[in-house]
Amino acid sequence: MDTRLKSPFMSGARYVIDECFAERLLAEALSRGGDYADLFFEYAISGGFGFEDGILRSSSRSVSLGLGVRVMKGDATGYAYTEELDERAMFETARIAAQIASDGGNTPPINLAEATYEARYDVRTPTLALPGEEKRELLRRADERARQLDPRVKKVSVSLAEELRELVIATSDGIFARDRQPLVRFGVHVIVEEGNKRQSGNSGGGGRFGLEYFDEHSPESHAEEAVRHALAMLDAREAPAGNFEVVLAAGDSGILLHEAVGHGLEADFNRKKTSHYSGKIGEKVASELCTVVDDASIPGSRGSINIDDEGRVPTRATLIEGGKLAGYMQDRHSAAHFGVASTGNARREDFRSAPMPRMTNTYLMPGQSDPDEIVSSVKYGIFAKKFGGGQVDIGNGDFVFNITEGYLIEDGKITAPLKGVNLIGNGPEVMKEVVMLGNDFAASDGVWTCGKDGQSVPVGVGCPTVKIRSITVGGTAL
Amino acid sequence: MSELENELIERASRAVEQARSKGAEVAEAVASRSKHLSASVRMGEPEHLEEAGSRGLGLRVMSGKKTGLVHTSDLSDEGIALLVDDALELMRLGEDDPYAGPADPELVGDGSNYLDLDLYDSKIDSIDGEAAFKAALAGEEAARSVDPRIENSDGATFTRVSGARALVLSDGRAFSSLGSFASLVVRPIALDEGDKRRRGFYHTAARHLSDLEAPEAVGREAARRTIANLGAEKIPSGELPIVFDPDVARSMIGLVVGVLLGGSVYRGQSFLADRLGETIADSRLHLVDDPLVIRGHASRLYDGEGLRSRANTIIRDGVLESFLLDSYSARRLGMESTASASRGGSGGLAASSTNVLVRPGEMSLDELLRDTHEGLYVTQMMGFGFNSVTGDFSRGASGFRIDNGELGRPVSEITISLNLNELLNRIDAIANNVDRRSSILTPSFRVASMTVAGS
């Protein structure tokens, strides 16, 4: 394999990190009396290719290497990181993080043993190890397909982002774990023109895969989808404003769950009682049709992880079961507060940030209804097919999400395309308005990135066709 | 020049030399180093203390019309050797881009400090963890003591950051700068009916410590904003005049400036791409991009390609006068660079705005509100509902009703929508309450009517 993809942390490499060294560094981190400490070594290589106007216009690569040290004392955290992995710099970093504690207590002996787990992704041939020409060819195929599909296609841009992240995690409660996380994301964006009308369309996907991702999702299929989307929107009319029945298509609509439910169920907000779901375990927070889980074990999914960023193997967290609030997504600190086990949802953007409870793959489980019957049950409403992004205020539950491809439903039939529009609602209120769930569950093709406190992590979403009895549609037509 | 700047120039120069000796015709490197400290408190107790230093090296190489772009935080000899090899490999993979190339050397400046922008406060690094906690505690305490309904808190955070960066071009010309920044944000929470928690926040941010508002004032203002949201409810759908608070006016202006950047324009991702020289907004709207504001948040003496900074009028009395261009987008559009290149820490170049100044009007915010019989004063927006190709805009919003010229009941869970082409022409009043806490310096303004979707 390419030298730059070789582990810098394994024996014989540049920065050997073994249990013995980690034990010494953890001891230093706890030397001022911290209750808990962890180390997060990261070596991440990422690459990006941009194809525009028929040529590979940009190629970039970035290397990020460092160590983050966290020390906890009660509810307080000390955090420090370094990009210099020499022994002096690493011990100095541990001493800085240690300062959050000041009673200089005795450090109990730390005994680390390497953890094993079942792999959820294959890292034998990460895309970064393959010649650039192969990847350039994938971009070209999508570009050519998009151009030949329709003369109204005026601009095509295709991108490929790839990443390989190598982690060594050690905690003062005995965990020593390594992981390698591949990630690839492909995207096609087109602009079409007809007369004086212009519209854009896009398609994207990926996950924790190598180039085998493209065996099932060809570059051409993404080009076709982007062009279809853009052309469909050329005739878009003003969307209505007000409260309507809305049908969400299976798959990416899961972003609604992510916003309406997911963030509010991250345990840190509930430990601090700043979420509107605080103290509501066992209570009805959604229609009884709804069961929502967060599952990091989906093979190859963008949000999947073998271990979380505290070194624990995530379990499938049931958040809502039959409409009742079942539990939160936990990291170590919040789990201790609630007296439960961590669900392995501690994640961080990189070694520069402390971990916090985050979503992985958040799914609304399927129901019994035929998706066609769901659409035909709507007299007048909106069919939401593709989405931009969303946001939530976890304190009061208000959320928005943006539809980039939507249609009117009139007398049970999908009719006119609508201009981009936002849906706005209140999480718990909207979840009680879920009146039909399809039997057609679909997971998003990996494109989503979730932001919290300035940290971005890749996530997956998924859901069946969903009918919501009433939600506010932010159109312009009254 | 500081020792740190000299060190960074030296580091960047070495990378340029290595890349040139390995066959790159053009090599440009940017080296940076910064340190920061951040202290958060919550409910009167320390919650998080973070202290670290960051560094990086970004390199852009070209040969003929091919480009490669790389960045690393691994500054060991081995790390830098890999960086240079990667850059050349990516460059060879590239394809001829007729517009590629460095800036015209005739236009590039000499790197001299021709003006003191006063972007660095040497006192900032003296704030240690204890002092930072003290400021954060004072801010949170002030917020929590305002009103018993503030029963929870997302805490308060004091942050300071300082650092330097240096750009070295192929011919050895070097450009460096030193900067600092500090901020305090306070985030109280008040409990409302229906178990809803109302968040509000307020922050102060400046390049110099002496320009920060006092922690107590920040806390009190955060509390005032939080309490004001209690009892927020939907309003019926309809067409209403909308007054934007500076906090949200900033994001509206940001959307407009975003579609006037070279990259958006040549990619066809701008609904204003074909409108240069035309009236695109009400004549009250006048926007200037000015990189030379003393102590400005986004000020700089040179752009990312080494061109001397200058103020550019973007919209003159409602007429679209100029895009913001780097030399690449300028070549693509057959225009001249406006010295708006921004080179990110990772070495990539794109046109960007610096300090955007919206010309204030005569009225105070109170006068503007009094001039609005019935309407909506928007203080927060949510979501991403903007299509830059068509200008269609729809976002979640919250704020206050305006009844008979006065602020009334709080409003939430609604959307406001209107195509930006229309919106810019419907601006019918601009106030004089310019908010200087970010790089977009805008007062409140009013849009004669937008569609509100509510109950």
C-alpha cells in the first residue's frame, strides 16, 4: 500500500502508540486529580476532486495528524491537543488538559488491553490507495452522461471526496482501541436552462466504502438523477403557504426525524435539562406508529462506526418505541449521570474537539401501509421528495427543513412541481401528527453531515413513506 | 515584523523552494500558526477549559495549466516531503485549464505594511484560564440574576485566539499578518408554557480586548432577549412588512454577497450573474466591501494572491456595480480582479468578501418600527431555504409582531418567503443601528412585504 496510507501509529512506524505509552500519558493527564482521562490519536488523509466544464479542474489532498487529551473532573472538562507527536509535546498537552483538576489526588493504576470488535466496513482498498486516474474517470463518466442527456443542460460539476481516518483511543477506564474509517462521497450538480428559466438539480451518495460503491451506484445513475431533478424543477410553481397534509418520500426524508426528534434525544441536552424531551422517558412523544432507532452497525453506511470516539462499541439505541420515549443517545459522561450504559454515541469531528453524544444512522422504522395508498389518501397536500438541510431549536422543539424537490398532491395524485420551500413544525407536535407509515423503508445514500456546537460528523438517515396530517408549508402562494 | 511571522515566512519559503526544485513552475505556500484558549461555564460552575495551538502548511503548485493543491498539519520533515510529492502527483493528474495561473505579477504588491490596520492586541494572550472563567462566570451570573424565569442555561463561553500567517509566492515575495480575536457569548434558557425552553443569546466579539462589551452587559442583554421570547406563538399566514433585526439582516446581506462572488457567477450559480450594471435593488441599498477597516473582523492589507486591498462598491444606490473577483474568476469572466482573493489555510483560492458595509439610513430602529403600522420584526431565522440559481428564499423565522408601530407579542414557528429579486426591490427603509460585531456591518432594514406562513 501507498506509504502515506500506512499506519503512523503501529509498531515500526513514525509515531508508535502502544498500551504502555498510553498508560504513561494517561497517568500524566490524571496527575492533578482528574476522575477520568482519554487520549485520541488521529491521522486523517482526505482528498477532493472537482470536475467542471468537462475537465478535472481541482485536485486536493489534506493530512491532519494530532493528539487530543481530555481530562474530566466532575462535570468539568479540560481539553488540549497537539499537532506535534514528539514525547515532550504530548506530555505537555496532557499537563495542560490536567489543569481542570487541582486536588492532586492519587492516580490509580491504569491497565490497558486492546479491544476487538466486529468490522462494519472494509478497509482493504481505500479509495485513497488507488491511482487518481481511476477516480478521474468516474468523474468524467458522470460529466459526459449529464451533458449527453439533454441539450438544456448548461453546467455540470462533479465532485468526489475521500477520506481515511486512523484512530487510536485510550481511556483511563481501560479501553485501548484502534479503528480505520474510510469515507467516500460522490456528487453531481447540474444547471439547466430553458428560455429564461434556470434551475439546478443534484444527486449524491457514498458511505464507508471503497470504489465498489460505484458497482451499485454508477456515476451515470447520479448524472441521470441530477438532470431529472433539474428538468423537473423547470416548471416549478409557487408553493402554497399554510398548513397542509404532507407526504414524505422514503429515504432522505429521514432528515425530518434527525431534526424533529434526534437532536433533542442526545443525552447531554437531557442531562442539562435543556431539551424539551428532558425527563420524559416513558411518555408519549409521537404517534404510536413511530419507532425510532439510532444504529451505528449498518454495513458501509456513512454514519456507521465500529467504535465510538470514546472507544466503545455502539449498541443499537431505541429512542422511541411505539410512540413512547424509550431512551437517549449516550456518551460515557451522560450515561454515568443517568445510571445507564453508554450507547456508544460519543463522536467528535477530529482530535481538536472533545466528543459529545451524536447521532450515527437515525431511522424511523417502517409501518404497514402501501406507499401508493398513502399518496392517494391525500385530497390536497404536498409530496416532498428531495431535501436540502434542516435545523432544530432543541429547547422548544421547533425545526425546519428544506424541500428541494416537491410536488402538489391533488385528489390523491402527484401533480405540479413546486419551487423550493421550507416545512416548519414543532418536533413533538409533528410526531403526533404522523398518521400513516409505508412498508417501504429506505436509507439515504450517504450524503448527510450533521453539525452541533461547530463540529461536523457524517451521519445516515432513513425512513419509509410518511404521512403527516398537518405541518406548516412555507410557500409564497396564499 | 514579529518573530512568528519571520518563522512562518521561512517555513513557507522552504516549501516553495522544494516544490520548485521538484519541477513545479509555480509554487505558492501559506503557513499559519495560532493559539487559542476557551473557557465555558454553566450554572455557575466551570464546564470546559480548552487550550491548544494549531499550525498548518498549504501549498498550491502549477505547471502549464495544471494545478495541485495540498495541506498538512504534519510539519515534520517527512510530513513536508510527502506534502510536496502529493502536490506534484495531483498536479500531473490535473487537466489543462485555460484560465489557470497565478495572479499577474505586475499587480502583486511588495508585502510592505503600508497601513496599520491594528488587527493584533498583544494583551490578548495574557488572558489565562482563570481570567477567562471569570469573564464567562460574570456574564452568566448577570443573565441568571435578571429574572427568576431564567431557570437554566446553556452556559457562557469566553474565547481568545491569536496567530499569524504568511504567504510566499514563486518569486519569493512574502506577505504576512498577525491578528487576534476575543469573544464572550452568554446563552440563558427560560422555561415557557408547554414545557418549551426558550433560548436567547447575545455575544460580544472584537480584535482588541478593550473593544469588548463588559461581561455583565452581555449577560443582561442575553437575558432580555431570552425573556422577550416567552409566550411566542404562531401568527396567521399572510403578507406582511418585515423588519430585519441586524442579527438576521446580516444573513440576508450574506446571501446577496454570496451570489456576487466570482465563483458563484462563473459557475452560473447566481441569480444575479447577468445583471451587472442593472438596477437590482431599491436605491436605498448601497453595499461596499472594504478590507481596510481599522480593527475590522475581516480586514487585510493584501488579498490571498498578494494584491493590495482596496474598497469595492458592490451595489451603488441599488445598481449592481461590481462582482468580487480573484484573478481566476476574473479571467473566466473577462474582467479584472477586484483584489478579493481569499486563500484558505489549506491553500485553496476563491473570491470572498471581507468587511461588508451596508450604508445606514437616517432613522433609528424605534423610528423605523413606529413607521411600520403592522408587521413582523424578525430576530432569528432557521434552516437553509435559499436557491442561489433562482433567488427563491424561504426560511423559518421568529421574532415579534409590530402593532401600531410598537413591538408586540413574540412569534415563532413561522416561515418567511420571497424571491430575493423581489425582496431587494421591496426594501423601503433602512435604519441607522449598524451592528459592528462581525464582518457584515449592517443596520436593520424593512421589506415592504413578504409571505408569512403560519397558522
